[in-house]
Amino acid sequence: MTQIVPAGWYTDPENPAQQRYWDGAAWTQSTAPIAPPQPTTQPPSTPVPAPDSARAGASGAVGSALNFVESQQKKREDKKQQEKEAAEAASRAAAERSRIQNEQAVAFIRRYWKALLAALAVLVLVIAIGALSEDRDQPDVTAAAMPESAADFKGDDYQDVKTRLQDAGFTSIETTAIPDLITGWLTKDGEVEEVSVNGETDFGAGSEFSKDATIVIRYHTFPEEDPHEAAESDSVESETADGAAEEPDDTILTPENNAELAAVLAAENYGDPQVQAFIQKYDGRTIEFDGYIWDWMNHTSTSPLSGEVKTYESVFDTNIYVGNVEDADKPSVGPMFRVEGFSQLYGPVVDRANVHVKARVDGYDADHEFFLISVTSLELR
């Protein structure tokens, strides 16, 4: 059974040099110094010993208090030690988990490093392809695509080829004549031999080049007339019965300055011999006259190699007749002028309209009785 220590002042268990008040259940914060012993003048007397029970009670109370204080102190120390041990254990556990995770990661990388490297390479490739695709999706405003391959151009009329290249967006186009024709039966005058782009002669349809790339169209034609022979010919022709002087080559022929053209425009049928004679005499010259258009059609060309027929959206063919469109229901006079490979660069494309024409004489199609011309200017009138 625990002995109850009565309340009172006792020697402080933590500082024996002072007293601390015990309230019967616990030590309080009240302290007091131990009073020094008071001197006495009385003669010594025989001390009366305190009862054994009182001494035992006081000693027991002090011992109980000291034991209580020590037990509380020990509990606090034990708790601190437990907390310290728990923290150290948690730290060791965390370090162990980190070590295990690192070992597992290293083991995984060692085991699957090839697969990881391949996956990384695939990722880099996908990113690169995506970037390249974005670049390709961006339109290049400085480039133009070839409408046809080099092989498709070969054998076509060089002016027709030039027009198609201009419509595709190319701006620097040159033409070079190859004066090697003798009869013009197998190879026609103006037939393309070769088209080169910056010196390259093997390209496909859709190949892209800079819009200002240098394009050279080489075509076959007849040799130029020798100057001495031309002079002799002019001399002979100047002695014709009507005594008319021949116009210079750079003069534009009109019904007003050329009686032969006026007669041709008044011919009664398309195949009149004087029409053919005029074409033969003035082939390559420029003529000027009034007429009217009757229906445009999209121009087509056939590849001499593949036989493929190509239709053009911005290049046209039509017939031009002498006179006015208002008189189209009446019998016509003059040739049936045939225009092929016409580009809107030279004038408007308007069906059944009166026009003023400037064109180069290109030849005669006997099968259809066409007077072939290449228009250089077309004005509505």
C-alpha cells in the first residue's frame, strides 16, 4: 500500500540547498531557502529523541517523493529515446526503400536498355518526320510545279509549251531555234526538241523549281534565207506586173497596206487558191484584221510517246471569221482562221464577240481548210 506523504516543506529533491513545497500529491513550484540553525545560550540539555514513528514517516515521505520524481524523469527519457529510435528506424527504412528502387531501376535499364534505346530512336524519328511534314505543308510561294514532264513537252509546238509554262507560274522562259528543217514533213516547224530547266533536261510532271528558273525551249525550224538570195528574190519580185513594192519583213500587213490580204479577206471560200498562195508567201509575217470569235474550246495535246491526251484549263482553241458576229447567219467570206493554244495573256476569252486581231501567219491545214495563225493581240471592238 502506498504511504501518503502529508503536505509540507521538504528538502528539494533536485536542489538539496533549498526547500520545495509538497501539496500532498505532487511537488509545487514554491521554493524557499533552508533557514540556518539559530545559536542558543541555554546550556545543553539532554535531547529528547523524536519518536521512531515520526522519523520513519518523514523519511518515507521524502523517499516516496524522490522515487516519484525519478520515475517521471525516467518516463520522459524513455519517451525521448523511443522517439529517437523510431526516427532512426524510419530514416533507415526510407534509405532502404530508395536503395531498392535504385537497384530495381538499374536492373531494369540493364535488362531492357536495347528496347529503351530503340524506343528513344523511334520517338526522335517521329518528331523529325512531324517537323518535316509541317515544313512540307507550308506552301512555297517562290516555287512552281512543272505542268508536264520533259518527255511530254517534246514534239509539241514551242509556243504552246511556252504558254503552258507561263500559266504554271514560270517567268524566265527562253526559246532557241534549231534551223535544221528541209521539208517539214517528218518534223514540223516549231516542234519542240528539248526543254531544260537550269540545264536539267530530265524532270517529271509536278517537279518543283524556282519561278525564276531559267527555262530554255529548243525547237526545230527552217534555216533563215541567205541574205544574197533574199536580195535577188526581192529584186525579181519588185519587177512584177503591178510594180508594187514589197513591204519590209517587220511591217504589219493590213487590208489597207496590202492588196493581197484584202483579197484574201474577201475570198468566197475557205480553200480559195489565193488564200493558200498568201499563206505560202507571207508565212511568219504578222497580219492585222477585224473579225469575230465563234466559241472557245479548251486546248488539248497528245503526247507523242505515251499517246496520252491532256486538256488545259487556261489554254484555248477557237475559230475567227471575217466580218461581224451580227452577220454570222449570213454567208461568210474570207478564210476560216484557226487559233490553237491561245492564252489569256494576249487578250480576253469571250465567246461570239467582235474582235480586232493581230496574229502571225503559221501555215495552212488542207484537211480542214484552216488558215493557221498565232494570236499576239486580241482586242474587243
